[in-house]
Amino acid sequence: MHSVGRTLAEADATLERFAWLGDRLAAAVWRRVTVEEETTYDKPGHHTLSCYLDGGYRTERQKLPGQYGAPQRLCALPGDHESRWWVRGQMHFMHLYFLPEHFTRRAVQELDREPRELTLADRTYFEDARIAALCRGLAAAPWDGPDDRLRANETAHEILSLLLRAQAVRRDDATIKGGLAPAMRRRLVDYIDANLSRTPTLGELAELACLSEFHFSRMFRASFGMPPSAWIALQRLDRARTLLRTTTLPVDRIAADCGYADASHFGHRFRAAVGAAPLAYRRALNADRAMANLDID
């Protein structure tokens, strides 16, 4: 997934740390020292958010001469972008790698927008204090243990939500055809959420949309970027995260509320997506809250 990382490795950048954070998110910390070198990125196929941790004062993008990097400056590089860079001096930076699908779900849930309209903007050396602080915190935090990765996963998702709001743009080729109307999308999202514990069927959702199962499946995928089963699976995970974070409900109750067959099924699915068991996830969040309270006191 991280072909930007492969480009850096071929350019003799040093990979200090790398981790898969769950949910197909990945993070890396790089260091690079060079007198002057050209680096080229050619449609890497995944989005990249870059945050400078140190240095970069003489690094510039060729189409933007005279604009240079610096600590806390950010670059958003969409998966289909092409760019050439002059790299000079010392750089220490963090990358967060993610897929276009990470924006798809958020566009519907958080912005109530047609997801095919939006993509990550191509931005060089922009400033956003909140995103930069989260990136620097993520780069400084441990990623090795399951609890560490869970905290990193939470931070990465927060960064993506902020990035969607601040750096999403309408696609140039966004001719929307064949999908569901906005009102129907909202109706389906609300219906799935209200019936998540019992798993709505394809026929049930198709009837709600007044379509055949075949046409509904195609139009749902066109609008949401994934089939209904994948969307429902993501909604289950999101609700489970929320309940683990905000309640003390036992795992078997959360499993039932989220539509899993039983606690074992829930644990298997949650671990596969997030990287740790539900109770480990809850412990990690509780530990973070306890530390935050100590800092306040």
C-alpha cells in the first residue's frame, strides 16, 4: 500500500519506524539527509499525509519554487497525484498512509455528502495546528504493543476526520450517475443504524429503496463505494468502538447491540480490524483517560 514509502527507500531515506495501525491504516517515520536530490512520486495509489517533525527548510516542490518545508508543515498527497521535489539538507518527517475508501465512509457519515464527489486535495506545505499536533503526538507515541497500536489507531482516525473537513475537494471528474439520491442515502444510513443489532437483509434494504436487489446492490456500491455488507460491517465496528469507549457494558451485550452472532464472533472481527481484542481496546482508552486526569490534577 505505501508506494510513497518505497520511493523514499529507493532514494536512501532511512525508515525509523513503521506500523500497521488497524483498519488498513499505516504510519511511518522517516529521516533523510542529502546535499541535493530529486524525488518523484507517480500516482502511488494511496493517499499520504506528511508532517515535518524537524528540518526540511530547503526542500521544495518543483512546481512551487520558493516554498519550503519546516517543522509542523503538512503535505496532503492524493493517490493519483504526480510530483517532483528537490530535497536538500536534513529532514525528519512522519507519514500517515490511507486509502480513498477512508474518505468515502466519512463523506456520508460526517458531511452528508455524495462520497464520489470528494477526494483529498493536493496541498503542499499547509498549516493546521490541530492536525500537526496530532501527527507529532502520533510520531512520538509507541506503536509496538496492542494497546499502543489502538491508541495510534484512534489518533489516526481523528486526523482523517479533521483532514476530510479541511482538505477535501470536489473531484474534477465528479459526474455523478447511477447512484442513490441524497435523501435515500440518508434514509438507508438511518435505517441500518436503527436496525444494526438484527442485521438488515439485502431484500429489506432494496425494498426500502423501491429497487430490485440487483439494481440496489449496484446503486449502493456506486454511492457508498462498497457493497451493503461491507458498509454494515463498518457500521458495526464504529458502534462497537463507541460503546467500548463511552459505556461499561459487558462485551457480550455490545456484541448483541452491534449485530454480532456472539462475543466470540465480535472479538474475532474486532481484532481483525483494529489489531487487539475489545477489552484490550477499552483498557487502552481507560489508561489514556486516567493519564489525562493526572495531568489535569
